[in-house]
Amino acid sequence: MATTGTVKGILVNSSGQPIADAVVMVAGGTGSFTDMAAITDENGAFYLSNITLPGSYSLQVQTGGASVQKNVQLTSSADTIRLTY
């Protein structure tokens, strides 16, 4: 059964250091996600609210003029997304 929830994510670089002030947006996936985006804090943390769970999503990460797309599978709001940029 699908529900909506808030999912926490952490954005880090290849050395495991948090990346602040990056934009993380839902570019595609399960359910409705119009204009769903977040900005990472100083610890690389971000939150995506009102996301349909469970679901598969494509996340677009933009920082420093570059962007990368990551695919994630989410099962519940207890999930923490860990993205490496």
C-alpha cells in the first residue's frame, strides 16, 4: 500500500565529506512529485517531503555548476538516502 512521507538524505563527496548548499530534486519516479527539491545543509543533509512510498526515484543533484543523476529505491520514511557526488 502506497503512502506519503518525508525521507532524509545525506550528500557526500567521494572522500565521505558532506556537501553543503547543493540542490537535490526529484527528476522522475513513482507518484506525483511536482517541484520537489531540497537544499543540503552544512552536514550534507536534505529532506524530501510528501514523497510516495514505496517507490523508485531519479534524483538530480546540482552543485558547483555541475549535475549528476542518481536512482534510488525507497521503501519507508525510515530510509536514509546516502548519495555520493
